Amino acid sequence: MALVKLTDVPIKDSGPDFEKFDVEKNDKALIHIPGDLIVQEFVHVFHRDEPTMIERNGRKVPEWSRESFAGTFICLGEFEKVLASPSYGDPENCPACKAMNANPRLVERPKRTFAMNVIRYATNKRSYDLRNNNVDVQVWRHADVRKLEPILMAAKSVDLKTVDFKIEADNSDWKKYIIQPNLGELTYKQNADLTSNMKNAYDNLFSTETLTDACGKKFTKDALEAEISRVASEFRLEAASAEADEALYAPSSNGSGNTIVTNNSNSMDISAKTTEDDLQPVSLNDIADIGSSIGSSLFDTN
């Protein structure tokens, strides 16, 4: 056994500096949504292996193994162009879109991904009963806008800041979330300690930049091209399948899919430099005709 200096021991990247919101099968969660701003990005998933074709809802679709996953990267294309045609993207501005058009097995078409702040109460796993007065700020990342529908529907009749939400995960393979507004008194107004902890949570929400990082790795154009070349060199190509090509090039939909929060590179020479001014979170008001604001009266317990 060799002796080495403590300072020479490599330290593995611990990943994103935030806690991801998740609810295990059959478990429950009670959350508060602190406002209506949500980050949306188009992201590409890179792969090292060919997908297999499976049948789902009467049609054959590609499915990649977990071992094939090679990272999630933010699309560099113009948002409106990609939104208009995700199956083509914006190859002029985004190397991943260009690679996708050349080999859709290596790079998936861009999918719209959302990330938002949620404040989670400390409840028992399978009930909405509080364990204590603690709350945690977490990042809720998802790739299916339909998951927002119960929240959007509630926001049409009530102000988001005046309601908590009950979430229950079913026992299906897809772990569907059942979301309902808790229309009673705000839970954090039950006592002074809980109210104070909630106010502190509002003061420590994750920044727009962190929410963007939660969607995927954001590289410069040159660095993204280099990453595509690296992954392509590892790609285990099998015989081309016309059936797979047809499914991969088919028009995209807003269907749900598995998403993975990936570690973000700390290397400044490959990461796109962004500031709060560069990032454009979208209001939930742009997804549905709703709106909310955050004010000091939110914590008025009278």
C-alpha cells in the first residue's frame, strides 16, 4: 500500500449543489410553490449505445438502456426555432441539433425541460402530517408540461402563494404524481417557528442560474462539438434499422419520459459563461393565464 499526501487524493465531483425534489412510490409530500417563475430549456440527451425498439401505446418507440446514457446538454439553438420543429432543431446554431440530424441514435431530439423552486415541508413519508417545523428548498425538474396542469388549474382560481399542494406518487413504473391543492389554511401559518422557517426558505431560493444547471450541462459551442466527438468515438454502432430510424425521426410530442439530473462541469474552459441577465425564466403566466407575486404580506400571520 502506497502512502500519498492528503492533498494529492482526487476528489470526485459531488454533483449539483441542490436537493432534487422527488417522491418515492406510495409516498406523499406537502409542498409550497414560492412564486410563478420557472426555467425552461430545450435539452439533448447523448448516448453511447443503440436503442432497442419497444411497443408502447400501440406504436414502436426507441428506448435506451441506463448504461447508454452519456449526459444531458442544453440545446444552443434559438428557442423559437427549436420549439417550431424539435425533430429538426436549429443545426446552424447548435452542434447537438446538427449531430442529431446526422445520427439520432447518438443524440436525441431536444426536449423541453422545466426546473422550479419548491419548498417542501418535513412530513411523514406516507402522510401529510408534519414531523417537525423544518422546510427545505428543493429543485423540481421535469420534462412533461402536463405535470404542471393541476398547479395551473389551481392557479386560475387562487393565487399560488396562498395555497400548498399535496403530492402523492402511485405505485406504477412511471411513478405518476397525483397533485391536489390543499385549500385550507397555509401550513406554515400554524405556528411562529414554521412561519420563520418558511420566510428563511424564501430568502434562500435557488437562483435562475442554478435552475438552468438543473436542466442540463451548458457548454460553449466549441466545447459541445468536442463533447459530441468524444461520445461519438465511444458509440457502439450496430446494424442500421429502418424501423428505428423511422421512430427516431418521427415528429415529437409532449409525452413524458425519464429524466436524469446530471452533474455540471466546474471547468470554466468548457462551460458557457452565463449571468442572471443572460437567463430568461418564464412565468407560469406564459403557460397558462395566471399570475402571482411575492410580497412581505405573505408572512403576515394575523
